[in-house]
Amino acid sequence: FRLLAKGGVSSKFIPRGKFTWLFRRLGLSDEEINLMWSEMDVDKNGVVDISEFSKWANLNPELFGLLNQGGPTAAAPVLSNSQSFTAKPVKKVAEVPQGPTISDVGVTRSIATAGWWQPTVVLTKSAFRDVDVDFVAAHLARGGASEANTVRTLKLEECTLDVELGPRLCRVLVSGAHSLENVVIDGLSIPIRDWLHGPGEDSAPITKVHWTTAAGLSMSLSIVLLSEFIKLGKACPLREVFLAPHICNHDAMLFLADAILTSDSGLQAVYLSSRVDISALRAGKLTTIDFLTKDVSDVDVLFICELVRRMPVPDRQPGVHKMLFTNGAVSHIGVNAASRCIAEQPTIQELSFEANALDDVSCMMIERILRLNSPNLKMLDLSGNNITDAGVNGLGSGLGENTHLEVLKIQYCKVGDAGLKSMSMYLARNKTLKTLDMRNNLATDQMRKEYRSDRFLT
């Protein structure tokens, strides 16, 4: 009321608009604000006076503690029109095994109520907002008044952070402007202090991260945190990162690729389904990316293609010539990433998706690759996938406009007579393809004999 009076508004009444503005600034949602308004404006006259506000505050002492940025309040007294109120923080307590668990509601409101002076603070099922990230950062940076009152461990359990707030919180955590020793994300413990300062004066810095068992949100947010750590550049001691691709989120892996591309860290290798030699890739000396494993997935392809697409090739260096992703579960998502990569990285000569999960939808992406007509792409292998007549029709359409591809393999798929016939029609318009291998499909013997030729293997 005193704040609004300084702005020329009567300190005796607060209209609905000013009320909403005030509590939005304090981090409350519109739903919470509407509920508070309905509880305060008991006479339904469209304004709240100080007596109505005082009655509500006396009935809701914990919520009223939000107005007190210094910490939680004691039970709020009844205020009259003539009284002023200064909240008093609860006396700080000695170290306890675990601090408050803050769950199911907005972080700012909950932290202000529960206090932030415990060795371990748990945030669970919280939907983070801009004000929440700022609030957490401010309290971590401020710390406690003594060693016993300093936050050492921050636990995030099933917390929802979008693609903007996740990195913002992670930047706060890697800034070093806090007393945290550990961050625990859905059970995955990250020794943030050791990451930033080393395990000890006489210990070697941490050079490896090995995450292969966590899953879901924990791995996504953890990889974003790892990415922000790599962005520290030369201050980041990491040299190798081990990740299980089946537990990695697509967006998180793009964050990791961006961190590698935009920093001068000494990271040498990332292990997914296979080893990615980051040092050789930076130097332009990595010519073959060979993921010959049953575990190769869209995550592998997304990560690799993002690196290859954006990594500049030094002068007089060959760059990546072959990308072989075989015997895995790559779908149209991975193929789409490869098409973007080929469009911007002309050094690629061979691309293989043999024995994966490609289907007719994937062939739409392959058609895009063929229409790009990259001058260096000479070989494309799609054998051992769920490609039918419809998919081959799309491939043939792209092949009819391509003037550089020399070898196309579509063995062991599900192509019948109709697919064979449509492909032969498009092949008549293509003069550069030397070999089209469509053996071991579903076409009849008669059809295969009819279209067999020197370059059309049926």
C-alpha cells in the first residue's frame, strides 16, 4: 500500500488491475492471483482496502511470507489501518540432514515460505518460470550467514524446464557464484564443485563424465548442464564424455553439439553408440564416421550431422567423406538431419543407412537429398529397410533430377513389381547412375527378368 501511494494511487484502496500487476511482479500466477482476490474482496466492490488485506494475511501467514524477501515470517499479526508491518525472519537453525522439500507449486512462492538456509534443498515437480530461476540464482549467490546455513546440495526432482529456462538455470549452476557442492537431478548426482574447482589441491581435475544409466528428464537437463560447463572453454577440463544414446533427448544433444562448436574447450571425444573423435573433426582430418553397430539411433545421427554440418573444414584438409550408420534404429528423423547436413557440407561422398528403421516416410527425406544434387555424393545405401513401392516411387522422382549419384542400393527391402516398374521409368531419365541394386526384394521373376540390365540389378 505504501508503494502504490508513492505512485499517486490512494494507499487506502487497491483496484483489481494494480492488485494483479503487484502480485505478478512477486511471481504468482494469474490463477493464484484470482484466488487471492476472491478471498480478499469479500464485499465485491472491485477494490481491496488495507483492512481486507490484513484479515487475509492473518488467515494465510505462509502465503503472506512471500512479500518478505528476507526469509520466512512468523505468524503474521492482524494489521489495522494505522499499523505498519516489518516481517521478521525465522531464527536460522543449525545444520540438519535435509532441508525443506518444495513441491507442486511455483518455486518462488514456496522458497520464500520455506526458507533457503538448509544444507540440502529439494525442488520437486515445480514448473519453473523466469522469476523462479532469478530467485534461485539470487539465493545461491547470497548463501547463508554461516557455514552451517549454506546450501551444499540442490536436488531437482521431476522439475519442468523449457528450452530457454533449462539453459538459464544451468548457466547459474556453472557460474561458480554459489556454495553448491552437488546438484542431484532425478537421482543423477553431479559434483558441481569438483567440476568447477577440481576434487582437491593435490588431485587431478575431472576429465571424464560417464553417464549411461539415467533416463528421461534427468539426462536431458544433465546434458544441458554439461553443455554449459563445456562452454567455459579452456576452463573446462573435460576430455571425454560417455553417454548412452537411448537415454538422450534430441534437443539436449543439439545443446551439446552447439557447446562443442562454439567453445574452445579441450574436449577430445564423445562416446555414443561409437566414438566421435572431436579433435580430428575440428582439424578436418576425420574422413569416415563409421557407426557399424546395432545400437545406432536418431540421437547419434542428429549429433553427428549437427557437428559435421556446422564444423568448418580447415584449408587443405579433406573433411568428412563417408557417413555410415548401419544396423540400428535410425528413422526419418535421422535421415532429415542427414539431408540438412549434406545441403551445407559438400565434402560427403558416401552415405549409408543400411539395416535401420527407414520406411516410405523416410524416402521423402531421401528424395530431398537426391534433389539437392550434391556434386560429391556418389553412393547411397538404403538396403535392409522397410521401403515399399510407394517409397521407391519417391526415390525415383528424386533420382530423375539427380546428375551426380553413381551407386544406389535398395536390397532386402519390400519393393514389388510396381516399385520396380516405376523405378525403371525414372532410370530412363538419369544418365549418371552406374549401379542401381534392387536385388532380394518382392518383385516377381518375370518382372525382374524384364527390367534386368547392366546397371539395373534385380
